[in-house]
Amino acid sequence: MSTTATRRTPKTVPADPTTLESLPIVSATDEGTVLNRRDAHLVITAGLGWPGLFAQTGRDLAETWTLRRLVWTLAFLDIKLRYRGSLLGPFWLTLSTGVMIAALGFVYSHLFKTNLHTYLPFLSLSLVLWNNFITSTVSDACVSYTTANTTIHAMRMPMSMHAARSVVRNVMVLAHSVIVIVIVFALENTWPGKTAFMALPALGLWLIDGMAVSLLLGGFCARFRDVPPIVASIMQIAFFVSPIIWSPQILKDRGIGVILLNWNPFYSLLEIVRAPLLNQVPSEATWMSALGFSAVLVVISTLFFVRARSRIAFWV
Amino acid sequence: MAMIRAEHLSIDFPLYHGESRSLKKTMFAAASGRGRLGEDARKRVVVQAVRNVDFELRSGDRLGLVGSNGAGKTTLLRTLAGIYEPSGGRITIEGALSALLDPGQGMNPDLTGRENIRLRGLFSGLKNAEIARLQEDVAEFAELAQFINLPVRIYSSGMMVRLGFALATAIRPQILLMDEWILAGDAAFMGRARQRLESMVRGAEVLVLSSHSADVILQWCNRVIWMDQGQVRADGPPDEILSQYLPPDQFAQAKAALVARAATQVASQPA
């Protein structure tokens, strides 16, 4: 015990009158760190109307923002755990994507009779963005609360933290896979110009949508346990009906293109990121459609989360 | 300073069994409900775990919760911790709160002790240097030695209890909620745990303890609430409430155990 006291004596935390840290607490019998936690003042009232529910949700999101270091660490540890003891770690995912691109590129360039030089960069971008972000975000969203049930039952945490963790984890997965795109671009020696920067606002929109999907599906799948397989099949179908492995140019002037391109949220959302990286400028209509679908998603997700937030602890 | 107040607190605990978990069943039920959708939504089984509970605790109050299994003690603790949000009434909490509800403490079993402590530190908003100190403190108090670098999954249950307790109290809360599992520690650890708790409670903080062992309640608490079927059956000083709650022979036994325990503590204390 005395060793603890001596070790802690040279305490160099600046005395801040607003935190409990400034209180003199070091003594031989009195171990432990005093600190000021965020929830030092908390009022939970039942039966609030919509304004009260919105205020609670706003506080929940704000708390997640203050916990962003925790969110980052949790996401990082998730990936580390997933690949603990494996030789390549998260680069296994990168490698498997690379192999898939090589195989599909070879087969489909023959099937569609397209030029490998233009098809391979298109395919690598599409597959990386789809497999390593869109699909993985959606499937992780379904289990973002159910897998965190022990944490949810052990202490009060902002509910949106679990959704944010899932999104951040998938951003990290995507970052690992960027190397595949770089290799393909280098092999084909096609580099996007300044147009590529137009993908940045689109990626920002993806983060917002990812968060909205995680909040919505996370809660919904916690309540209804048969939803995750339904979502998985929808994503499977979306993969084939959306222009991911086939170019949207094929359908440009055909009737079915109206449905598969104009009314397909996956297409517009994918295109606003993919096109700039292929040195093309996405059309204004594509951007409007992406923004429109995102707005609908955010509204539905907000309304759901505002209603469901306080119930999730009972569902998981 | 520290304060925790429950006003007309009620918690309806929905029970989700196989069928109500299914989206398909729920949609069919709604479709075939012939306009009784509202009724259908209410048809799910709800347990009224806590009903209309009122109390207020201020600095220095140490509340013991007693009651038979299923009386709503643990649900009440979870609600006070803010984990379950009440379906009726209001909770007001002033002060940093920590809840020791289960030994796992929401830790990820696949992460090492050190990583789990780091996560807790980040949750509490500590800086990196403070987290390093927290890891040392917890490892030392929980006597984990080199186990701190191994996954929590392989810890013995005693080690889990020690780690959980050290973690919840190292970041010193002003309000501590405890379920009775803490009594699972070995005798030597219990002595140190009590020492730490006593120093906390002496610091004019609030303790809420749910326990079945009357002598622990008699020793640690200065107020007891007797929960029965989710409601407060009696509320008052420990001696008075426990003498109503326990059969006379068990109450006498608890008193005797308390005296005996106090005697051994005096004897075991280093001069």
C-alpha cells in the first residue's frame, strides 16, 4: 500500500477547480483515482413527449462525440481481435479482395468483351467499396447492439456509441483495402486527376449514411431477430442488380436502366464515390438522387432511434 | 454533494420470447388483428419489475436492499445506474456513479486485463498518463501480476471478482451500486475490499448494496429498504427492518455473525 502512495505523490495534474481531480485525496488508506465523469449530473424521466425524446437523443449523440477516443480504440481492438494470431492480420481481407478482383477481372473481361485496362480499375474500386465498406457496414449494423449486450447491461453508455463503433471499424477495414486499388491503378498505370477529390464529400455522406443505417438496423435487428438474414439476402440481390461488376454504361439507353440506375439507392451512392476516382464527374442527377435517398434514410433512422433508444437495453 | 433520488419509479420489463422476436409473426399479428393493432402491441408479456418506488439518498447514506429472489432488487439497481430507463417516474443522479452489477463488468473476455482497463479509462475520459496509472492501480489491487497481460477469458472467477471490484472502485465513484456477487471474493480480498469501501463511504458518498446476507447489511448500511414484488414493503434503519424481514433466529444469527466478524477483523489488523 505504501508503494502506491509514494508512486502517486508526484502527481502533476494541473489543479482545475472545476474537476474533482483537484481535490486532495492521496493518503495511505485511500487509493484510487478521483475524476469527474461526464454523467455527474443525470436526470432520466419516463414518458417524455417527442421534444423530450429528441433532447435525450441529442445528448446521447453528444456523449458519443466526447467518447470518440473510446470509439476509436474499441474499433481498433475489434479488428485486432478478429485477426489475433493470424499472420497477415487485417491484410487477409485485402489479399482475398485482391484475389477476387484478379479472378473476376479475368472472367468478366472475357464475358463482357471489355478492355481489361479500363475494366480492372473499375472492378477493383467497385468491389473494394462494396465488399469492404457497404456490405460489411450493413451486416455489422445488424449486430451492433446484440453483440454489445454485456456492455449495455453493465453500465450506462450512450447507445449511439455502439453504432459509431461499427462505422469506425468499417472505415478501418476500408482503409486497409485501399492498397488493392493502388496496386491495380499502378499496374494499369491509370491515375485519377484532381477530379478524385470530388470523392471526399461523397465519403462524408457515406459516413452519415453508415451511422444512420447502424442506428436503424442495430435497434431493429435487436428487436426482431429474423431481420439480419433478410438484410443479408437484400444485400446479395443488390450486389447483382446494381452496376458493381458490370458497367452502368451497358444500360444507359435501355428501359430497365431507369429502374436499376435511377431508382437504385446503391447505384447513386456508389457512383458519387466511384466516378471521381475513375476521373469522371458524377452527374448532378446522381448527386441529387444520392442526397435524396440519404435524406430519407436519415429521417427514418432518426425517428426510429429517438423512439427506440431507451428500449434497446431491454431488447438485447 | 452526491445525491440519488427516485420518484414514483416504475419499470415494466418486456419479456421477449421466441414469437414476439419474429418480424413475420408480429406483422401477421398486426395484419390479422382486425383493427386491434393497439391491443396487439399491448399483448406482449410485461413484468412489472419495480412499481412506484420513492426514496432519496444523500451523502453518507448507505442503503441496503433486501427482499426475496425476484423482488426487483437487481432491476432497481440497473435502473438507478441508468442502464434500464424507467417506464414511469423519474431518477435524478448527482455525482459520478459506478455500478458493480456483475463480475464481468461489461469487459470483453477476449481482450487482456490491461486492454479492458484501458477501455474503462477511456470511457471515464482519462488521459493516457492517467490510464497507465489506472492500469497499475487496478493490477496491484486485484493482485493480477502477470495475468494482466492475458485475456480475461482465462481468469479464475476469483480473479474476475477482484478485477471487477478494483476497476469499479479505482476510478472513485461518489455513488456506488453493488450487487451481492462481491461477496464471492476470498477472505483476504474481502478484507481489503471492505477497507476500500469504508474509505469511500467515510468520504461522505452514497452506497446502495443489494444483498441476502444480513450481517453484511448490518455492518455496511445505515438504511434498509425491503423490496417485495417490485414495491417497497418497508423502509427504515437496518435493525428495525431486518428484524421484521428475517425470522427471529436468523436475525439473532446475523447479529452474532457481525460481532464475530468484527472481533476477527480487530485480531487480524496489523498493529
